[in-house]
Amino acid sequence: MRVLVDSTVWIDFLKNKNTLETAKLVELIEGREDLCICGFVLTEVLQGIRSEKEYVATKQQFSNLIYLEDDQSTFDLGATIYRNLRKQGITIRNSMDCLIAAIVIQNGVALLENDRDFTLINHHYPLGLMT
């Protein structure tokens, strides 16, 4: 199974927070599942790391994950998701989540997340959320 892990889960994992999602991530790692990352998640995680040593180590660890590419169609789909939900009175707090959702849809992967924006998106654009 290929799973894109959202930045919310990675950040909790790197801070050693025990959540249902980090427990699932550990399960996926131990099960040697195909963990994926995309540029949006990579940016969100790395930009918050203060220590240079931790930054380099995290970047190295992430280089072992499957990298999901984006292109112009990803940005078009992300904008479409955001606009369509807004037309229905649903405001996504972080438009980056629409881009991550677009990557998930385009690549047909599951999503491990801990962010209510994805729950809202999932009601209209199925994302294969892991529970």
C-alpha cells in the first residue's frame, strides 16, 4: 500500500507525540509499507525545523521515501478543489491542503493525516483517508 503522510503527522512523529496517527505511522514503517512524500509536505515539515543538524537528518530520512511529483495539473486541481468547496460555503483554512489532496487524487494513494481540512475535502473528493 502506498501512503502519503501529511506534515501534521510527520511533525507530531518528529516531536515524539503519541497520537493515533503517529501510532499508525509507526505501524506502516514497521510493516515496510510504501511511504510517500510530496514537495508540499516536505516544505511544511522542513521549514519548521530550527536545528541545522535535525534539518539535515530529517531531509536525509525523507530522501528514502517515494517522492510524488506535481505539475501544472496538480495546481489546477488544487485550485478547483478550493474553489468548488468555497462555492458550497466550505472554506479550507490552508490552501496547501488542497494541493496535497490533488497529489493524493492524481497518484491514487492513501492519506495519513491529522487535519480537519482533509475531512472536509474528503466529503467531496474521496482521499482514501486512513483511520
